Amino acid sequence: MKPKISISKKNISPFLSLLFILIIFLLLIVLPGCGCGCKNGATPWVTVSRPPLVVGQGMEYAKPHEAFENCRDGDTILIMEGTYKFEKGLELFEKNNITIIGREKVELVCTNMNDNVMWIMACDNIRIKNIKARHTNPTKDERCYGNVFAIDSSIKVIIDDCDINGCGAIGVYTSGCKNILLRRNHIHNNSLWAVQHNGVGYLSEVAQVEDLRFLDNRIENNGRGQ
């Protein structure tokens, strides 16, 4: 004989209360205006963790350009050791929360002396670490007009532990940018300026610059072409 199960009002009341709270919680997440700070009708912000886009011989992407063109907001581009030569500069346009890391010794060489080695445009929160970037050396009759890193209309860009080598006209060029950090880089042999930030050129570290911070960089042999 099966035992009878009796449910009293005392047992039901806490259960219904818990169910009601759960339904309200779900509605707050799903419906617009969830209280997380997003605009009405927008999807609440979610952090998505994906495997890095790996560049190198035998890897998912053979060339850095392929990873740059296929990356999405929140991605990490991992460049394996090696020298990568290309004519057209690497570009990031309207990307957010991108990290670019060189594994061991990574050298990016742009063979077009009129292009930037890397161009970052209208981006937010970009970090570049452990990269050697330069142009091919010009002949005696040539002059390099491209910059090494060019950053336009972007916010929060960090360049860490990089070798930023001429013959680039300017090692790090910025225009209309906010919150730029240059940390522990070697910036050298650029023909005009080590850094030009929002129209002002620098050949050494400066303690206080609006929207630009220098930290422990080695800056030398720049500006010889002025």
C-alpha cells in the first residue's frame, strides 16, 4: 500500500514564493530594460571566451592578415615565432577588446614604405604585446613615409614590450585618440618622431601628456630626418 503524501499550505507557500521570485528574475533578464545598463531592446552585455586565432606555419592562419580580417570583438590573435613580410599594412577597423600577442621572436615587416605597418582605426580597448614591427630598409634614394603603428580615433590602446623600429617616419602616430599607454617599448631609428600624439611630436618620454602615458620605454636615435 502506497503511503499518502500530504501537502499542507505551510509547505506550498515557500515553494510558490520561490517560484514567483525565479519568474521575476527571468523576466528581468529577458525583457528590455533589464537594469544592467543596456539600452531598451539591447542584449545584455556578456563576456564570450573563445580560443585564440593562431598565426604561423601549419597553424589556422598562415599570415597575420588572415587573422586580422577574421577576428571579432573579444578575440586574441596569437602570432607564433617568425618573420612575416607583407606589402599592405595590417588593419583593425571598428574592433573592440582585441589582444595581439607575439610568441617568442615575432617580426612584422611591411615592404611598402608608404603604408603603416599596423593601422588601428575607430577601435576601443586594443592591446599589442611582444611584437617587433618595422619597414624594409630604404635605399639611399628612397625615404619611408609610412608609420610603424598608426592609431586613429581610438580609445584605450596599450602597446607593451614591443620593438618599434624605423625606417618608419613615426614610431607611434595617433590622431583623435584617448587613453594611449606605451610601456616598456624600444622605439628607435624613426626618421621624424618617436611618437606623435594628436599633432605633437616627441623624441623622449614626457611625464604628463593628455591622453598619452609613457612608462619605462627606451627611446633613441629618432628624428634624424627632420
